[in-house]
Amino acid sequence: MSAPDLLIIAGVALVAGVMNSIAGGGSLILFPVLVALGLGTVAANVTNSIAQWPGYIGGVLGFRGQYRGQGRRLVRFGITALLGGTTGCVLLLTTPSAAFDLVVPVLVLLAASLLAVQPLLTRRIALTADGGPRPDPRWLYVALFLATVYGGYFGGALGVILVGVLGVGLHDLKLANALKSALSTVTATVTLVVFGIWGPVDWTAVAVAAPASLLGGFLGARVARRIPVTPLRVSIVVFAVAVAIYLFLRA
């Protein structure tokens, strides 16, 4: 890639990191830019997945106080995310790239839809929460496995999916948000290892995008309370729909 291309990647990754901290969906911004700069869809996806990894670590550090007393649950959920993320990565690397080209517009639309309804889902979970302790339902593990399979395969708006699943299963939105960061980190670490060894990663793009994404996440966290989330969310959703249409026509 040329120097101007790398500057574009750095700038978009910075914006994606800010968006992830404020409203989520930042991965939906960087992925199409990598495609537009000449990477194939699979290469863009694995490069994007690895570039987003540092931001997840920051999220876990930010929620570390919420993990007290959650050790056993974190282990159980973490193993589920490990298995799901690995399955998703293997599916991506072993299925034809043409199949990914066909399904990725649908996945982008799914991610955009989930991002659009996230506030409604969040309010619904908050209204049904009673704050009382309860055992984890068995279906929750199945749902987490499927969610992290999606995360390993594509990953756009994975955090939105995890918050929804965990919020419904645990009836505790704050805990769901904290666990979301931990499970996203597990899934992202799986993609880092699997794609880093066997995936068509553009490491030059990663070297530029990863620190920019980390910086963006830090800056986004600092200004999150000062920026109206709704207009930003709408902008991301509209952009994602446009990306899906572009990818559909390109396939």
C-alpha cells in the first residue's frame, strides 16, 4: 500500500475507535475502506479483526471493577467464546471466498440493524431487570456460542449482539456490558492468533490501524458524555446500509 493509503487507514481507524467507544459499530467503518483500497473481502475482514484487538483490551481494563465475584462465570463464558470464535475463524478460512462475498452484505445489514435497535433493546432489558441473583439459563451458552461464531467469522457489531444476549439471559445490563467486553476480547484474541498464523493479513495496514484504533478508543471514552449518540448511531447505520448495497453490487 502507498503512503496515502496508510494515512487514510490510520485516519479511518482513529474514527472507528472513537465510534466504538461512543456508539459501537466502528468495525463497519474500517472494513469497507480496506476493501476500497484494494484488499479482498476476506483479507479486509481478517485485517480489520486484528486491527480492532487493542481496543477490546482497553474495554476490559475499563470494566475491571465489574468482574469481582464473576470468576467462575467468566471462565464458563470464556470457554464458550473460545470455542465459538475458533469455529467462526475456521469457517472463514475453509469456505470459498466467493461464499463470503455473497454473505457479507447480509452480515453488514444484520450488524446495522442490530446497531439501530440497540437503544430499544437496552431499554427493554432495563425495564425487565430485577437485580436478583439467578442461575445462568442453558440457552444462554448456546446463544453465546452462536454469537461468537459470528464474531470469529465476521465480527461487525459483535458487542451489540453480546449485550443483547447477555442482557436477556442475566437481566443485569451493567454486568452484561462488562461481560460483553471480556467475551469480545476472547473472540478477538482467537481471531488474532488464528488469522495471524493462517489468514491473509495485511500486516502493514494492521501496524497503522491498530494503534490508531487504540488511540481513538481512548479519545472516544473521554468525550463520550459530550457527544450526542443518536445522530452518530444513525450515521453509522446509514453508512453500513450503503456499504451493504455496494458489496452486494460488487459480488
